[in-house]
Amino acid sequence: MPAYSTNMRLKFPILALTLEIITIILYAIFVTYDDGKSSHDDHASNKSHTEENPLSLYPMFQDVHVMIFIGFGFLMTFLKKYGFSSVGINLLLAAFGLQWGLLMQNFWHMDKDGKIKVSIEKMINADFSTATVLISFGAVLGKTSPVQLLLMTLLEITTFCINEHLVVEVLGASDIGASMTIHAFGAYFGLAVARMLYRPALRNGHENDGSVYHSDLFAMIGTVFLWMFWPSFNSAIASAGYPQQTAIINTYFSLAASALSAYATSSLLEHKGKLDMVHIQNATLAGGVAVGTCADMNIGPFGAMLIGLIAGVISTVGFKFLTPILASSLGIQDTCGVHNLHGMPGILGGLAGIVAAALGKKEDIKPTMQAAGLASSLGFALVGGAITGLLMKLPLWGQPPDQNCFDDSIYWEVPEEEEENEESLAHADHSKNKAEA
């Protein structure tokens, strides 16, 4: 088909290297080390909790890094012929995104010399900006080229940083675990992109849009890493001391409650009470998403559990009933179900933040500003995602044809024949042993 030019030999290396060279030039001009000696601008005039020990946040940084590169990467390996892309493209987008995110987030916060001072805290925030892209990646997984996804990374992180600045700095909303600014934003940005890239030919599914036993097992690796490290994600940039401890505790209990409610709801909804691995891979994490906005607020462990309980239920119900409706009625083909793990729990987190602010659970936080922060995140996500999706739809980016979706072999060297031979041999041995028995 003339509309699909999937040969990446020139377009991918040129785009990737051009983006990296531009980034290096910008770093040469604007970025230097935070040596603790320079005077901070007005924004950073309050003493940072890392000034006395700049490496105090390094364990948190490593935890978040594990979530970005292992957690998100392996969570998406459930597709039977798309594991290379799920983990490999995840690494590509995260590697570029964290560089671009650090620049975009901190152009607002340069010092008097016009420099961005790199610290561990800024690196954590750059990882956070990358998370938005990896969430959106899940919505279009299997239907986009690496070139398209690099373009999405560039545009989405830029849009995210504008919205984050507006929500946190201008509106003064509290979103310590980023339910609104990362999870809801990333999900609805991805869904808007998916709507623009709608493929009528995939309305009735695709033979490769599914899992096999071992691919679902690989995806559980991502789930377990995310589940273990989510308390660090929600507490990494909280104020040191009790607020950070509160964020860890709230996330811990919310995750535990969402796991129980996800298992229970899955069993309730499935035939003969069996558990669905898709629900377990995703909905067990919904509590971490939903408690993010008010993670450092004094909502009580029971409050965190209640949020997690609700999140696990709505996420599981979403996978069971809402995903098919989005695909059939709205033309939104959400491969990973990011609407159920990040979208709805992200909105739930935003609403929980509004209620917590109204109840006075955190000083100087107004419910009206919390509501404005949620509205801003959704607005920027939907408009930014729609524009980005239209640009990604241009034929020159190498979008895969319908018949080649969800298949690594179009963009990767895949040892397919070896796998088939091994499977044939294994099947032959099994048949032989069965006959001998």
C-alpha cells in the first residue's frame, strides 16, 4: 500500500539522532550541575530537603527508574508477538523523554544566570514526565511505528510540562503523586491519539491482539515491580519527614486494598468465578494511581484503603465492560486499557483530592483549585492528544499497515523461524512420549 512506508532505515536514524543532537546543544547552553553554591531563584527560595545531603533522594530515584524501565516495559509484554517492541520501544521513549522532560520542566525555573541546575530531584521529575508518554504508549501499543512514537514523546512531554506548571505553580493545586497531571493526563492524551489513529479494519479485532500463557506471565513481572515500588513514586518529591512517610503509608495501604477488590471483582464478573489475568495485571495497581493526589494528606490509612477499594472495582469493571464500548461506540481502540488503570483511577484521585481539600486535610489547599487542576489536565490531554494524533497520522512517519499491527517483525529482527522450529520439536517430542506411554 502506498500510504504505508514502513522502511525506517533513514527516517528513524535521522529523527532519533537529530532529536539527540538538538538536546545536547540545548544542554550545552542551559544545563549545569547543582553544586549547592549558587543562589536559587524565587521559585526555589525555600530550602530543599536535598540541600544538606544531595544524594538523600537517590534510592527514591532508583525506585522510580525501575518502575519506568522494568515496570511499564514489562507490563505491556502481554501481546503474544509484540514483546520486543513493548520493552524495547519503552526503553527508547524513556531514554529520550527523560532528557527532554528535564529541559521542558525547568525552563520555568532557571537561575539568575539562565542555567538549569541538575539535581536528583529534577531527575526524578524528568522520569515522571516520561511516565506520561509510557502511559499513552499503552493506548496505541501495536499500531504505531517507533518514528511516530518519538514524535509523540516530543509533543506530549512539552504539553505535559505546560499543564504541570499551570496546575502546580499557577493554580497551586496539590498533586504529589500526580493522579491528575501524570495518570489522567497520560491516559486521556493517549486515548485522544488512539481516536485520531482509529483503524476501522481492526474493529473486529486482530489475530495478534491477544496473549499466550508466557506473555501474560512476563506482563506480571511489570505488575509486581510497579506494585512494589509505587510508594516511592507517590512520595519521592513529598516534603522530607512526616509528609513523605504519610505518602508512603497511604500508597501502601491503597495498593493492598485495590489488589483485594480487583481479585474479588474479577472473580465476581468472570465465568464460574475464575480470575482474569488482564484484571490482575492492571486493576491491582489502580490504588496507587487513585491515592496519588492526596497521598501526603492526612486522610488516614482507612481513607487510603477506601480509595484503593473503589479504584480496584472501577478498574476491573472498566476492563470487563467499558473497553469494548469505547472501541465499538467511540472508535477508541485502547490496546492496554489505560483508561481503566490510569484514566478513571486518575480522575478518582483528582476527586479524592477535592474532597480532602474541602475537609481541610492539607493546609492552604483549596478545593476549587484542585478541581481546576483536574479540569486543566483533562483539557490539555484531550486537545494536545488530538493535535498530536493528527500529526502522527501523516503517512511519512511509517505507520504499520492493518495486517502488520501487533507484530514485532515489521520493525525488529525476530528469530521467528527458530521459535517455530523449537515449538515443532517440542510438540513432536511430546507426541512421541505420549505414544510411548
